[in-house]
Amino acid sequence: MFEEVKLLGPTERSIVVQTRRGTDVKNLVELDPGPRERRVYERYLQNYGRNWVPRKPPMGVYNCAGHVWASRRTAILEEEEWRLILREDGYRRLREDEEPVPDDLAVYVYPSRGEAGFLHVARVLEVRAGLAPGSQKIPWVVSKWDSVSGEVLHHVHDVPYGRQGFEFRVEYWTDRPA
Amino acid sequence: MSARVLQQLTSDDFAVSAGFLSTPGSLRRFFHQAKEVAAIKEALRQEAITDSTLRGFVSSVLRDLRCGERFPHQLAIAAIAVVLETRATDFADEFLHDLSRLGLAEMSMCIRVARECLKHRVNLAHNKTKVLRLPDDGFSRAWSPSEPQISFKCNAGQTSVSRVCEVV
């Protein structure tokens, strides 16, 4: 199987990314989206993103994890690498009584046997007042959904995962001291 | 039916529904719940399609692979990997191992989904060993879903006999 594909040889390219402790982080500089992926992304925006604010059109190179942890230079695809970064870069999960502030991270997690799985990570851009007086403030985040999507600004809970059939929760993580 | 259940994997509707998940683990999870994947598993179970049909489908979509461009049917290949994760055939083994060993930027996501499937396939083999009692010949058979072999052990308790044979 894939005999002809093997003839292309390895074409993946990565760059040096390390945690604060110096552990290498596996990564992949992704190719740009083709016409089909751009077309599908337009439909994705129509389906899920009526209230999203576009920041950037579809492009390759990085995914959400590459956006927040590798300065938009590469994609970090494997969930083990996300766990490594959270552990070795001094992140901690916010307590229930703590509010996120700009530049904290919103991590979208789905339940799984063993360790929870990661769906997405986004950077908190600002925390806006809620709709009603005295209601809870709402974080707005910047997201690059995957390695070929565009970037958008959106309300932290305005994500497609529920409609895609996922049970998920949002965790806030920060590198601020406790 | 055979063509339809596979061809829907290449549709824009399918791509939008599976759209833009960031990790191979979450994409694998999505496909395990997807009705399109369930339909293919059912078609295989009913023998409306076979491993040979899958092989032909994969070969046909791979004609669209171009060096230096993202492969447009990655989701279809990734979905097939999820279909084959729990299928105990030589083709499933060959497909998952060969795909997971590739290092192509053009197919980055489906390669990693195949690696995820292999991880879980190994776990499945370890976790879901079944013992089938065969009273007429006094042997029990241990079977694991991703291991195309059956080992026999004697039930008598005095003499332990082990042998391995291939599943037909």
C-alpha cells in the first residue's frame, strides 16, 4: 500500500522548538491550503462563524498550538506535545474563583479514557462585560482552528465543537504565578 | 451502495462536518462518531464492500496527490484509517502501518490519524482478548481483534499445549 507515495520520500519540514526546560517539541511546518480547503473553509465560516470576526484568511504553516506556543512559525499537532509544553513552560490551570486576563489561554478539552484529549487552544484577547449588568464577564479569544484555517476573534464559547458532536469543556491556563 | 459510502468521504459536506479539528486525536474521535464511518463499517460487515474495494478507492483518490501541495482527500484517508482500526485483516494492518510510516507534509494529518489508530489498535489487542470455550475438542481459543492469529491452550490443566494458527 502507498508504494507510489513512498517514492516522493519524506517532505515534512520542522524547526527547532523547545520548552523552557529545553525539551524538543515535535512540530511540522504545514503546507498552504489548496483551493478545496479554502472553499470548505468558506462554508465552515457560514455554518459556524456568523458571529466570528475574521482576522486573517486561510493559510498554512501553523495551527492553534503553533499560534500560541511557536509564534505562528510551525504547527504542533500531537497532544503529547501540548501536555509537555503546559508542564514544562510553567503553566497552571486557573482556579474556579480566578478570572482569565488577556494573554491567558483557553484550552478546549474533551473527556477521554485516561488523559483528557485536546481539541483546541486559543489566546485570550480581552475580557468583555457580560450582556446583563453584573453578569459574568466573557473572554474573547483569537483562534486559528487548524493548520489550514484562517484566524478569527470570537466569544470563548462560540465554537463548533458541540455541533460537531463533542462533549467538551473550556479550561483557562496561565503562566502567571498563583 | 459500495461506491456511495466511500464517495461521500470526498464530498465538501463531509469535509465541512469534520472541519478544521486541530489534533489527530480529536479527528480520530470525531470519525468514530461519524455516520459516514459507521456506514462503511456496516457495508464491510454486510460484505457489500470488501478490503479490495477500500484498496481500489484509496488508489483512486491518491491520483490527486501532488508533490508540494496539500493532498485534498486527507479526511477520506483518515476516515478509512479509523474504519480499519478495529478490523482484523492483513489489509488493515498493511494500510495502517504503511500510512503511519510516511513522512509527507502533503498528507500530514491523515498520517498522524493512522498513528493514533495504531496506538489504540495495540491497546485493543491488549485489552480485549477473549477466550472462546470449545467443549467438543477440549481447547479454548484466545482471540484479539487486531491479531490475525489464534492461540490454543489445553483445558485439561495437566498438560499445557500451545500452538498458533492463522485465521482463515
